[in-house]
Amino acid sequence: MNSSFLLSVVTFVYGLAAFLYLASWVFKKPLAGTLGTWTAGIGLAGNSAGIILRWIESYQLGIGHAPLSNLYESLIFFAWTITVIYLVVQKRYKSDIIGVFTSPLSCLAMAYASLSPNISDRIQPLIPALKSNWLIAHVVTCFVGYAAFAVAFGISFMYLAKERSAVSPDGLIARLPEPGALEELIHQMVMFGFLFLSVGIITGAVWANSAWGRYWGWDPKETWSLITWFVYATLLHARMMRGWSGRRIAFLSILGFMAVMFTYFGVNLLPGLHSYGSSG
């Protein structure tokens, strides 16, 4: 079994986990939620095995490197980090419903990587700029940050739905956690993601100086990473210093993740040093 086939299977495992979470929420079946968590765990194990196997395969091809160097590999790692974070959050808060709003993000990342005809799963040699020990540090920190923002994005929709149900009570929405707990969780996820994104930008600057002789060059991905950083910095400042709360924080979290998605995908359409579609 090669890594690409295994990771393709994981796509459907994550999809099944998302379905089980949804079924648990809609039909009030706790067993389905428990099965969803176990299924997500199995998917995470397969995701981990696929990453490790791909790393081994790269060495067998004589071009050994960490599987973090292109869009396919970054999507696989993105799905892995989202799953790890939401499973930890779900266990801490003892709420399977969190998986309803976050597990589809893992599935979508895997599906785009595995099923899109525009993304190659071939293991390729690193271009010269990527042959650096900073590769792992930069990509891992950035994507841990992105994954935390993804979880905050899903929880933001939970918050908005719950807040609306306070005006128009609904049996389905009423089973979501309380707004105060959701808002605090959004804040925690954004704080966590902001820390890792900051470290990711710093390691990227150091890497850029090593590869191209300058720390910052206003490349499109560098610019949009900074814009994303400012969006989340604004959210944290507004909450802590201006007393913003509730809907405004949820909407800023959603806006921030839109910036993340453009930083991740949109800038690949623009000419620049990152236009080869690598992560980071």
C-alpha cells in the first residue's frame, strides 16, 4: 500500500466521522457521537501513517525530505492538525457537537488533496530554496496556527447559531454549548493560533534571509500572511482592550479564516517566490 492510496482512504474515514457527528446531533444519539470520535481517531491514525509512509517513500526514491513541500503535502498535514486540535478540544469540553462544525474541514482538506485533478500527489525533489532545515519549523508552526484558526472558524458558526436561538429557540440549536463558553473557546483558539502564526512568520523571515538574502520582500504570500496576522491581532486587541465580545468577535474570526484561505490558496495564482504552491 502506498501513501497516496492510504491517504485517499482517510478522506472517506474523515467523511464518515463527520456524518456520525451530524447524526448524533440531529437524532440525539450519543452512541453515534462516540462512534464519530472513534472514527476520527482511526482517520487520524491513518493520516499519521500516510505522512510517515510518504516520508519513507521519499527516501526510497533518493530525494528524502519531510512531506511538507508542496500543496498536496501541506493539505494532508493541514487535515492532520485540524483533527488533532478539534479532538483535544472536544475531549476537554466533553461535547461531540464540536465535531459537527470542525470535522468537515479535515475531510474537505483531504478531499481536495486526494480528489482534485489539479493537485499532483507525486513525490518530487525539493527546489533549491526549500532545501533548508527551516522548512519543517516554518511549515509546522504556520499550519498549527492555520488549524487553530480553522477550529475557531467552526466554533464561530456555533456561536452565531446559538446566539440566534436565544431569540428563536430551536431544539437542534438549543443543544449547542452556551454562548459564553463558545466565545471563550473562540478566544483561546485564536490566541493559540496567533502565537504559532507569529512564530511561523518569524521562522519564514529567517529562512528567507538564508535562501534569498533578505528577511522580507513583500512577496504576495508574505504580504497576505501579514494581513492575516493583523486581522487576528485586531480581534485580540478589540476583545482585550476595547471590550468587544459576542457577534463581533465571531465575525472577526470568520473574516480572519477567510484571510487564511486566501493566504493559503489565493496567492498561488499570483507571481511570486511562493507561487510554486508550497505550504507556508
